[in-house]
Amino acid sequence: MKKWLRTLTMTAAAVVALSACGAADEPAPETGDADGEEEATEAADFTVAMVTDVGGIDDKSFNQSAWEGLVEFGQDMGLEEGTGYRYLQSGDMADFEPNLRNLVREDVDLAWGIGFLMEDAIRTIAEQAEDAQLAIVDSVVTDAEGQTISNIANVTFSEHEGSFLVGVAAGLQTAGNKVGFIGGVEGALIKKFENGFKAGVKAVNPDAEIEVQYAESFNDEQRGAQIANTMYSQGVDIIYQAAGGTGNGVFTEAINRARNGEPVWVIGVDRDQHEEGEYGDEGQSVTLTSMVKRVDRAVYLVSERTMAGDFPGGEILEYGLEDEAVGIAPSTDNMSEEALEAVVDFLNQIQAGEISVPQTDEEYEEYLSSL
């Protein structure tokens, strides 16, 4: 079962099947013939860059995943780091707009804004520079009439579906019947993580208690550790964190407790965070599993599509379970066979349309009433 589940998760080959969401239908020609040389020249002239959220490219979460996707794209296309592809670091939210503006002034062919907190900044830049090609992760940017903007590609994910699956794992593996959720900044996006997770827990363990708290930051490790300390002290034994860099503090607290023999777990987010939970000489990990969101592949595919002359401006690109763009991470050694089998069962039910995973608080309440 574990081997099968690993093949289910996000391999590069599998996610290339995202062509339904806009990837190029035909592979780039091999170099060596005339067409190949022409494509190589075009690739060499292409420039792409991203503006990080405050977490930065080493946040071990979605910024890092986005940068990994851009690096892979740049290397595959023969671009030079620093000129063909690069990033600008944001120290705080005030840096978003000037960073994006700098990229547009430099005539970057595609400028990425990583994270929904960049919505206002990228809207402003798009309206000021109508010829710019911009893309944002985790948001749908609209104008005053509620319409998408023609020079912004909107990349979204069905995070609630992947969160439901890790909720199933938590509901089945909690020893104390009490689990927790720690979010970064409260808003519609992170609510998808929260409500999907809670629905998954309740689907398999209706009596489980679920504690929820928001740190109101994606870059405060100390705050993450403090909230985790409180939750673990109150009997929570599994915490799902969707908090970017703040979530690193959750791992720190869990590792400290695990070293003292406490059976506590963390569920990672965005990337396979098994390594973030490792401690001890034998490579033990407090990471139960992770909800993987393939920001890297989305960045790669949209960049590739733009380079091919098919910039998806004004489009809303949503990547979900059916695309193998969200799901359970490959590292499942700490999951029970019961939990793994249940994850597969519920995944099939979601894909078959038998379960509609809630995204909002209202949808979650309706979901509970249906159980």
C-alpha cells in the first residue's frame, strides 16, 4: 500500500499530465536540427523572475517550492541564473509592489508574485503596465468589476482536498482524540486548509476535538512554537500547520517534546516536510505526513507555456487531486496501514464526486450536518 501511494504522489512525470490545465501539448523539439536551434535561441532570450513572500526561498514551504520550480525550468531551458531566471526577496509586505515594479521595468517576460498577500501589489502593477505579463500563486486577482485582469495569470490549488486526506490520517492516528490546526494569516486561502482538514478528521473520527489557532504571520517561528507548545500542553498530539515559515516553529516544539519521549506529531504542508521533523541519531521524525502542493510544477508549466507564446493572462488555473497536484507526501513511514488505506478510499470518493470537501466555515457546518 505504501509503495502504491508513493506512485500516487507528485512526481514530475505525473504532473506533466496537467496539460488539461494549460501545459503545452507538444514537447519542445530536441536541439540539433534547425527547428531545435530556433527554439533554443528563443529560450535563451526568455526571462522570468519571481518576487518572494516574506518567508523567502528557504522557508521550507511554498516560496521554496516556487523557486525550485523556477530553477528547474531555467536549467531545463538553458537559462542563466541571475539573468534568465532569478528572484527578488521581500523583507516585508511593503517590498511587494516595488519589487514587482522593478521586474516590469527590466522587461522581464514573466514576473511571478508568490502568495496571496501580493494580490493588491500585483493588481496595481498590472493596471499601470498593461503590457506586462504577470502571474500570482494562491489568488485570483480581479478588477473593480470583479473580472479577472488580462495580464495576470491566476494559479490556484484545491488545498482543501489534500487537507482532507491528511485530516483522515490525523483522525485515525490521534491517540488522545485531540488534534490541532495552526494557520498563518487567516483568510479565504488558509481557511481552505483548515476546513478541509477538519472535515477529514470528522469523516473518520466524529468524536475528535479539533483546536484551531492562527498566528497572523507566515514568518514568525517563535509564534509558531508558542502556539504549538500551548496545544501540545492541552493534550493535542497531532498538529497540521499551514503557516509557511511560522510552521518551522511547530516542528521545533514537536522535536523538543519528542526528545523527551512525548508522542507528538506534525503534519507538514506544501512540500514533503519529513526532514524538517527529523531528530536523533537514527533519523526519527515527528512528521506524520505532509500535504504536498506542487507549486513548483505550476510555476514550471505556466512559465513554459508563456515562453511558448501562450501566456494564460486572465485565466484561473486550478490544480487539484485529479491533476495529482495536491495530495499526501511520499514519506509515509509514520502512517499506519489503516490510515493509508483510508486515504486511498477517500481520495477515490472525492474524485468520483461522492464527497464535496468544504472550503469555508459555512460549507464545513453543512458538511458536519450531513455526517
